[in-house]
Amino acid sequence: MNVTLVHEFRFEAAHRLPKVPAGHKCARLHGHSFKIEVAIAGPVDPETGWFIDFGVLHDAWEPLYDALDHRLLNEVEGLDNPTSENLARWIWVRLRPAVPSLRRITVYETCCARCEYEGD
């Protein structure tokens, strides 16, 4: 049996988008309550009845949370243009080595706008 598991993580951060057209509101400093969904996929172990311990995801997420939470994202290395698209890829690149079963990163910048990234 194969499954896809999804776990939510959240953090608070500010950013500004330096490459938007002149006068665009997102060029101004503003903040978001980001929600991140991490989707992993693989086979369920018939002995344990589960695919992975969610603690593995928590451990892998912790250093990313420390780097992002209550930060100005533009000052985080690799996020000088911190769009949702770039943030999703930034998370993927750092999470994938610890979580090879990673299938998708979803970044919710607001409750009604999200970016889904499934790798290159």
C-alpha cells in the first residue's frame, strides 16, 4: 500500500518583493502568517502500519523554522527575492536531503493564495 502524508508547519515572517513593478504594494515591507504543507509519499510498512514517523519531519523542519520564523525573509541567505515560488523551492532544497520521500511543498502566503512546488 502506498500513501501520501501531509504535515502542516507555520511561521511568521516579513518580506518585501524587490522585483515587482514600481508602485506595487508588495514592494513595501509587510508580513504574513505562512503555512507550509510538506507532502511525502511512499509505501506503508506492513509490520508497523505506517509509512514514516512524523517526528522525522519535525526534526528536519526545525532548522528551517529557526531560519525563517520572525525574520525578514529578504535577509535570509538565498531569499533576496522571497516570493512564494522562491520560498517553496528554498524549503524543498533544504528539506529533501533529510526527507528523500518529499513530493510537494505548498506555501500558503494567505488563506486563499498558495504555491505548490514539486521539484525540478
